[in-house]
Amino acid sequence: MSEGPSGDEESEPGVAADSDPVHGSEGDSAPRSDIDPAVAAAAREELRTTFTYQVERLREIDTKAIEILKANLVLIGIVVTGGSIVVQTEFDLGGFLNPFTLAGGVLLLVSTGLAAVTYTASDLRGGLSIADVDAVIVAEHERTRVEGAAGDATTESTSPGFDERLLRSYAEWIDYNARVTAVNDLLATVTVLLVFLAFVYVVAGVAVGAAGLSAAESWLSFAVLTVLGGGFTWIAAHMDHLGPETRHAAASFDGVQLSKGADRTEAWSSLLAMLGREPPVESSPSAEPSEPSEERVESERKEDVEGKEESERKEEREQREDAESDDD
């Protein structure tokens, strides 16, 4: 990626280092300069690579989730079928129906449900909609008309800041998809850990049933195993990153967590926001939110029509004035 402009590059077209990349510095009445094509191309390529990897990563998580779902359903079917056969015999199952096997069965059911949720929760964002393309075309026509009327014949007059809008759109898509990845990765991690704990509980339950432990001994061993399993689960769930890179913090970008999307705190926040149908605080609209695409397109079309009508009325007034002066 290219670094920001240095002090001796301030006279070149582009975004100044101490100004906002969209609106420029305060009090600057000059027209905004377009992004350097080389910088825009490099940034766009990097963003496209990140976006493509996010799509592949979410597809990988969905594949793992559906495989776990299939395996759990097969296992549950085997257990139900085997149980229905055993109950018809004289075999005593009382010793094997203990807290371990019951907890293992519950965890297996919960992991199956989470696998289904993980598979169905993916909601990617990206691409240009029809309304977005219409808005770009209308904005380009409007800008060309205004600059043409002002006599501006520069080579940059046909560019409505498309590169900048596309780069910012990529950044928004990547940020949104990162939150989706964080939620899906969290659900997938919890699903895998629950499957593991379910098998541990089932194996322990079979061992306890075969050993013939008393109820007190069974509950005590269950509590110990639960504490150990909970500690292992917490450690495994939070082994998600090594921390930020600090050796070149001032000369490098923070980047995006590609595999996990975000840390576990942000993942839980995004999950709660998804359940509550409200965006997280970090993704709330800025102080100057843009209008929805359809409304923006309609507004720009209306302004274009009004501008044309005003030009026609002005031309008619001039013609009438010329005709009156000729009559005089």
C-alpha cells in the first residue's frame, strides 16, 4: 500500500495529509481533487483481495457448520435407534442415565442447533446495486452539465469521485463482513467445543455407570469435570490472536482480522446486535449519514430536471427581451 503524501508532495493533486480525505480541510473552498489513479488502483486491489478472502472464509465456516450438523444428526439418529432397541430388552440402563450422559446429550443437541444457526446466519455485503449504479450515472451527468456550463473543460471534469466512493464502499463492505465473520467464527468455535464436551460427558457417563458410583460420587465427579471442561472451553475460545503489531505502528496499517473477523468482545457485541436487530455502536452512522440509494437517485434526478427547467426559462426570458428590443 502507498504511504501518505510527504511534505514535498503537498502541491501535487491528491488528499492532503492534514485534511479530511472526503471533505478536505476546513475553509477550503477549492474543488476537491480526485485520488491519484495509482493510489486508487493499489488500494482497490488490496481491498478486493481482502473482500475475496472474507467471502472464502465465510464459505469455509459454513461448510464446517453443515458437516458438523450432518454428523450430529447421524449420531442422534443412532442413539435414538439404539435406545429404542435396548429398552425392549432386559438390560438395566439406570446406571448409565447419570448427569454425565444427560449433559452430553443436551450439549449434543445444543451444538446441533448452533451448527444450523451458523450455517444460516451468513449475510455478506458487497457489490454495486442498480440504485448505486444509477446514482453514479446521474451524479456524473450532473457534474458534467454543471462544469460544462461553467466553462470548465479540464480532463478531470467527467470524474464524479467514483474511485473514492468505490474505495469507501469496499471499506464499508469489509467492515460489515468482518463482523459477520466474527459472529460465525464464534458460533462455529462454540459448536465444535460443545461437540467435544458432549463426547467427554458421554464417555465419562459410561465409565461412571460401569463403575457403579453412588449418586453423591457421581455429582462430585460431574462438578469437577464441569469446572475443568469450562476452563478448557474458555481458554480455547479466546485463543484468537497474538495482539497487534507494534514494531512499525506509525508506518503501517492496522489491517483486518481475516480469519476471526474481530476479537471475541466485538464478536459477542455483534452477536447481541444481530439478535436485537440493532447495529453495534462502532458501526452507527456518522454525523452526516448518506441518504438511501433510491432516495439519493430520485433527489439527483429531481435537481437535474429543475436545473434544466430553470435554464429553459432563462433562455425564454432572454429571447423575449431580445424580441422586445428589436420591436423598439
